[in-house]
Amino acid sequence: MTTDNIIRMDMGSVTGIKAHDSDKAILCLGIESSCDETSAAIVDSNRNILSHIIYSQIPEHQKYGGVVPELAARAHILAVDEVIRLTLEKANKTIQDIDVIAATAGPGLIGGVLVGWMAATGIANATNKPLVAVNHLEGHALVPRLCAASASDSTQNINVEFPYLLMLASGGHCQILLVHNVGKYELIGQTLDDSAGEAFDKIAKMLNLGYPGGPIVDKRAKDGNAKRFHFPRPLCDKPGCDFSFSGIKTAARMLLDKTNKDDIDETFINDFCASFQQAVVDCITNRLTNAMKDERVKKAAPKTMVVAGGVAKNSAIRAAMEELAKQSNMLFAAPPMSLCTDNGAMIAWAGLENYRTGNIVTEPVAPRPRWPLTEL
Ligand code: KG4
Ligand code: ZN
């Protein structure tokens, strides 16, 4: 496999918030392989991303309309060594310069997780370096502490301190969490059926727009009229902080079924996407409003509201959450777009944060397809 095949996206090096310049930086190599991205990054404890390679398999899965686990696992096997080698080369480092090795050990598609985890285990054993088993969701949850900004001003670096209120929305998860510390998460609400990312992907599939659906629906919605169609806002008339998206999906299917095919033109699609996206935005703000009234949240008094996970790329969700945070006298923070969807830098950063708390592997770890944040 040539280098040309491997790098679909070279994130280059990014300088984050230089919080502790005078400290001797600890270097962590992080590896991510839980879904359809094989990625590695070298991140230091001064919050600099020295190098970051993301090999996206999306083109391989696109023709199937979603990720095919067996194909993903095979593609990770083909890519992982080269992705790691390139990550070291771009940072101008050898493996000997690295202090800590970290990799996703779950949750995710187990074939892929195994590939990255075995690569990391092999490197750590061969070099006698500390190894951290990173929970993929913790990677998403902690990356705003590596680098985050507000929605309206992406140049403004925000230092995200514990505790914070987190909206974690990805392809596999949709949860509101209180992040008390590294390894300490309190679940405030979660989806009872689909995740927000899944809902975006399914809507795009219904409209034959392609995969992954989130970015396509987001783009279409920008040119659409969000008031044209009314989609339900499930659970929004109920107390609590849980989500449900399957009702929106069913309403979308029914609307499409009763629409004459000739009427489904570009304007229809844009309006459909905008109306659907507005329903998701309303559910998220409704549930977060309830979360702020929750006794556990009031007691913890988080100063910052944070969004993370692939769906955090959504411009309407970022804007609505920023407005909600402002009304509630809270700061709002979101990772840069490139650190929202799956990436190695978030795993390297979570590896560093866990290493600092002493959470390193001392006995063999079995990767886990399911691994809730509340079980850390
Ligand atoms: O975090 P992620 O990369 O993978 C998981 O851990 O699941 O999230 C992928 C999800 C997909 O469902 C994708 O459609 C969604 O994030 N996504 C978006 C946007 N960009 C990606 N959803 C809404 N708007 C976007 N701009
Ligand atoms: Zn993810």
C-alpha cells in the first residue's frame, strides 16, 4: 500500500492552548480505530498536536450506505502500521521519543478496535512504555480540554475546566453528562432509541443523499426553510433529559411516502433537511434546559456547556447551544471541527489525561464493544 493511498487527510500540526509552556512536555501517541477512521496523533502535555493523520474509510463504505464492520476491520489492518509510521515521521520523532502509548479499547466495532489496540499493545510491550486503554467516548468528552472555542468566534481559545455539562452526540451515542473529572462521569440523560447522528444518517438515506448524512443534511439545511414541514419534538413536553429520535424518523418517512415523487425537487429536499434539523436542535435545547434544572447539575454548578462528538460539527446545534449557554450565564465551548468526528488526537489527549491520573494498563485488557462512560 503506497503513502498516496493512505493519507486522505493529513491534519498537519496544530498548536493548541499553551497552558504549561515551562513544563517538560510529555508526548503521547494515540491510535483510533473504533469505526471507519484509522487515525494516529502525537499530542504533548502542553496541548500541542505535533502530528495527526486520519485515514478515512468513508469512500469504501459509501456504496453500502453505512459502515460495513468486516470491511472496516480489514481496512484498519491494511492502514494502521503506515498511519503510525507517518504520524511519527510528520512529528519528526522516533518511537523512542514517545513517553506514553494510548489506543481506543472500546466502545466500537470490535474488529476495528482490536486492530488499533493490538498495534498499541505491541508497541508498548516492545518499547517498555506505559500504555493507556482509552474509552472512545472519553476521547470525545475530554478533547475540548485540548482545544475548544466558542461557536461564534473560532479564534478564541476556551480553557474548559471541570466540572462541565457535556452534550455528547455522535453516530453511536447521544447523552447529556456531567463531567466531574477524568474518569468521573454522571449520566443526566440519554437517547431511548436512535442517536442524533443516526437520525441525520437515516434522513439522508431516505432522501438518497449519501453517507454520512450529517454533513450533507447540515449543508442542505443552510439553504432550506425550517418552517415548511413540521416534525415532532419527542419527549419535549415531558420532564427529564432523555431523548428519542425514532418518532422524527417515522414522521419523515410518512411525509416522504405521501409526497408525489415529482414534487421532491431541490427546494423540497433543502426545506425537508432544514425542518428535520430544527426538530433535532429543539430537542437538544429542550433537554439541556431541563438538565440545567436537574438537582445534580445545580449542585455541581458547571461553568461551561460543551458539545462534542461528530454531531458537534453541526453549525445550527453549535449556534443554538451557544445561545442557550449565554442565557444561562454559562460559557460555551466546542472542539474545532477537525476534532469533532473520530480522530487520533482525542485519543492521545485522553491518554495523557489518564496517564497523569495514573490510569495505565497493568494487566492484559480485553477490548470492549460496549463500554459506558459510567463504568470507567
Ligand atoms: O463521533 P463520530 O465521528 O463517530 C462515532 O463515534 O459515532 O460521529 C459520526 C456521526 C455521523 O452520524 C455523522 O453523520 C455525524 O456524526 N455528523 C454530523 C455532522 N458531521 C458529522 N451530524 C450533523 N451535522 C454535521 N455537520
Ligand atoms: Zn466517535
